[in-house]
Amino acid sequence: MRLKEGMILPLIVLSLGFMGGVSLAQGNEPPSSIEGMDFAAIKRDLAVFQGVVDTTVKQTVQGFMPLLGSTRGVLLPEYGVVFSLEVNLYQIRFLSPFNMRPHSQQELDDAYQQLLARLESIKQNLVKVIGEHGSALGQLKPQDYLTIVVYLLPIDVGPNRSIPTQVIMRVKRSFVNDYRESRLTFSGFSKKMETVQF
């Protein structure tokens, strides 16, 4: 099939455009945000922060296995860092072959109220952890987020009662710096923290 003369120039332009696109995809992309990052340092920083979170939870919640596994942290380029952990905040007397007596309503009420109190304590203490130790995550940029996701062990707390299954807390690194350098009070820093629970 012969091409008309008027079709030759558009075909050449399209071909050059396609080749340019291939070239861009093969290595001429804009610089990535992860280039130049010290990944060894990131791993060390994540491990240190994970340890601080683990210790804080264990000190905040007394009882049987308050922390289910260790806190895990991950770097998400263009976003920041995310730490996740699962906690058991419902501490109540164990039923065993040696003591099969059912829980009284008072025990159930107390355990539920203590669960809610522990949750608030953990949230407050994690705000402190982020404020006091978040600046140690040296690879974060001011606009990056430091996020902690707390998963609550799902349990049946009885009719007409509910507890969240997740609590998500995040704040920009710039506010962590402001708190560390006393440009924000703890109260002011707490207000910068975005918290969602459901």
C-alpha cells in the first residue's frame, strides 16, 4: 500500500513522539523523591521509634498481653512513615476450669470503662511519643506525615456498647519540629494531630 505524500510528515512526527515517550520511560524521568535517601538510616530510625512505641504501650496498659506483636513501621515515599500495632485493652478475669463463675455485671461494666480509659491514655501517650521522638526520623521532610495506626483486638463488649477497631493518628513533620523547638505547646501540638477512630 502506498502512502500519500501528505501522510508522511504526520507519521514521522508520531514516530518521533512515540520514541520520545519510550526514552522518557527508560530513564529520563524527573528525579524521584527517594533518590539520595539513606535507607540504612531509615531502617535504624524506624526500629528505634518502633521500640519506643512498644515500651509506651506496655507501660500504659497493665495486664495480659496488652501489645499483640511488635509495632511495625514503613516508609511511604511522597507521604511519610506509618507505624501499625495491635493492642488488647480489654482486661478482665479469666474463666478457667478452676473458676467458672460467670462475670458479674459489675465486672463487665468495669472492664468496659477501663478499656475506654486505656484507649484515651494510649492516644495521649502516643501524642507525646510522636512529639518527643518523631524528630529522630531524620529522613522525613517537613511536609511528610508521621502516622500511627492502632488496631484494637475485636471483642464482644455486650449489647448497646461498641469500641473502635482502629485509631489513626497523624501529624506533619513540620509540627513535630515546631513542638521540639518550643514553638508549639503540648496542647497546641495535640490540636495539630489528626485523629480518626472507627
